[in-house]
Amino acid sequence: ILDFDSEGRLVGIDIDHASKILDLSRIEVESLPITNLLIKQE
């Protein structure tokens, strides 16, 4: 799920339960203006 603010900017990506379907051990992104990055290992 992609979350956008009122001006159409991407503010969040939600991938709950995606690891049950996909291998998320590696995620590549390109050209995202990331100001904060949170990585959580369970």
C-alpha cells in the first residue's frame, strides 16, 4: 500500500504480511527522496 499526502507526495509504503508471499531479504529502490529510513528485524 502506498500512502500519499494531500499534495500527492509519497509519504509511506506499507508491506504488512508481504514476507508471507515474497522474499523481502533484499529490497531495491531507486530515486526515492528518503529523509528517514527505519529498518526493523524481527
